[in-house]
Amino acid sequence: MTARRVLDDAAGREAAVAVLRAGGMIGLPTDTVYGIAVDLATPGGIERLFAAKRRPPERGIVVLLADAEQAAIIGVMDPAARALAAAFWPGALTLVVRQQPGTDLPDALTGGAPTIGLRVPDHPSPRAVAAAIGPLPTTSANRSGEADARVAEDVEAALGDRLGLILDGGPSPGGRPSTVVDLSGDIARIAREGAIGRDRIRAILEAAGRQLEDPRD
């Protein structure tokens, strides 16, 4: 049975939240490509995301947020993290930070690491869902190694039998992926080059008193 596809509007997002709260998975548009998401509180939910994608279990996935304030629920937002968030969220920046003590996040979410990847996307749909449900584990809506899903029909074709609902927001913009900045160590490191350039990241970090690793070292 394939997932129900609904318009990405207020009513559709409310329906998506209901599916998540019932333990289901959804497909939804983001500011890059379509993703699939599950409620962080759903037992075994992260493992089901991985199984749907056929994604290697050692690779953690990002958590999408409603806003920068929500980041502190599960991640340690030090001055450098707060400065980068203020400069680039919502937008194409993923921050890898240490987990908040006592959060007890599933190992499947983080690949067993003591860190977590956080992002506030520049799209109202995942932000609205995260505002209602909490920090939202999300990964791209395609099977590992296959093309990204750029429209809701792509999600339906690839993963429709694994989802409870798909929010149809029209074509996704695509473009470069987010820049991933790892702040878990003493020196910040760009773990993935993306839409936000190194020089912009360095300038914000230096103003916050943090050094960015030189890739030539």
C-alpha cells in the first residue's frame, strides 16, 4: 500500500504530525531535496528510516529543527555554534556538536558518536513539523546510491510503500548540499564543503574566538 500524498499546507502538515505521533514515517520537502522523517521518540524509528533507505547503519543522520533555540534541547550550543547559527540559520549549514548530557539519543541516529548533526532548513515545512513534534531526524528520500527525490512523485516511487504520508510541496530547488561544520573538538573543522564557503565560516568563527582548521595542515 502506497503512502497518501497530500498538499504541503497547514492541513497537510497537521496530518503529517499525526502520522509521526502514531509512530509512522513521512516524506516532506526541504530547501534542497525531499526527505523522510520520523518522530525521535518513536521506538525503533531511526532504524526504520535506515532500513527504508538501505543506508549503512554506521552513518548518522541529521536532525532538522524549528529554530536555533530548539538546538539546545539535544546539542551543546557553545558561543561558536550560536554565532554560526545566528549567521546562517535558516539555511544550508549543518552543525556537528556534542550531545547534551542526559539526552540518551539512539546510537542509530548518531552512528554511535557522542555528537549530533543539527540544521534549521530554509523551508517552512520541516520547520513547522519540528515545531510541533520536536527535533526531527530526517534523511534524503531515496534509497542509498540512487538519485535524490526532487518531487513528491519521486518519493512515492522510491519509498511510498514504507511511508504513512507524503507532503507534496512541488519541485524541490536542489542545489548544493549544506556545509557541515564540526564543532565537537577544540578546533572547528569543515567536514563537508557545501553551499556556504569556508571564508564566510572562518570569519564568523574568528569573531567568536574559535579557530577553523586549515585543510593544508
